Amino acid sequence: MWGANASSGTQTFILSNEAGGLITQLVNAGYGPVDLYQVLVDIQVETNPSVAGIITPAFLQALQAAPPSSQIFTTTLSSLNVPGAAYAISTDGTIQSVSIFGSTYNGQAGTATLSSNISGVGLAYFTYTTTSSPLTSWTTVILTDPTYSVFGIAWAPSQPPAPVPALSPLAAILLGIGLCAAAIYLMRKRTAVSL
């Protein structure tokens, strides 16, 4: 996979609260007080199938090497729990609010999306580049390494509507008998009134 092994710019992974609200789901599962670096470590460890080929050990090591005062260590996940928001987590230790969403890249040429379950959270999608090019990149004039290259995005699919509970065979039979009895009663009443 691409991950932090590519050579162009500051490597960046997006955590998105689009569609099914992955950040909200993570917060509700107890990740709220956890810093962003540890959230990514936990996601890598707690997914089935594993996302270690996307959130690579090399990327996590590059994040870990950032100064302790970096935003990735001082920002908790709950502070980013905004519906529809997305955040870039980069190897320079920064977190930036961005308008980059997994659903935009899902299914595009040069990308793939892995469906994986995060233990205690549920289904998440991991959309990533399958080439040596980033999904997208941007530059900034403020920092010394101004190019941010996005290699992957974690997001949740929209929640399907709640399933309608099925009736047990006995309940279906009793409902059918009840409907037949009601129909017979109404027919008899109608016949009695017309006489």
C-alpha cells in the first residue's frame, strides 16, 4: 500500500465524519477523550480485516516522531465531533479541517475501498490510493514542508434504515386469523343492517 512510504510531501490521512459519522461512532464507543495519534493506532489494531496496509506502521512511526506538543497529541477526538466534517492528520503533527471525503474517491480509478469492522464501533470504509500518486494534495505557504499528500480516508457508510422486524410463524397465523375474524364480523354486521 501507499501510506507513509511515498516520497512526495507530508503524508496525510483523513478521518471523516461524513455519511454514517465515523467520528461520532468512535466518540460514542469511548474514543472521545483519546488523542488523534492514539485513535489511529487503535483503529489500526482494532480492525478486521486489518487496515495495517493502509494506516501503515511507517506512517504511525512518522506521526509518533512529531514533537509532544503537536496537535496530534493534544487534540482529543471529541473536540472534532462535528457532523459532516473531515480532518487531515499529517506526519508534521498537524490536524487540519478539510473538505476531503471518502465518498468522493470511492470507486474512482487508482483507488480502492476496504470495508472493515472496528471492534466496538462497527463498519468503516477505508478508501486509499492504489498508485504512487496521492488521492489528492494541497500546498500551504505557512509551513516549511507545504505539500500535504493524502493517501487514505476513513469514513462510515450511511446507516441503512432499521430493518422491519419479521413476524414469527405463530404471530403471522394469529394475525391472519384475527383479520379473517374481523372481516367476517364486518360482513355479518353489514348483512344484518341491510335486512
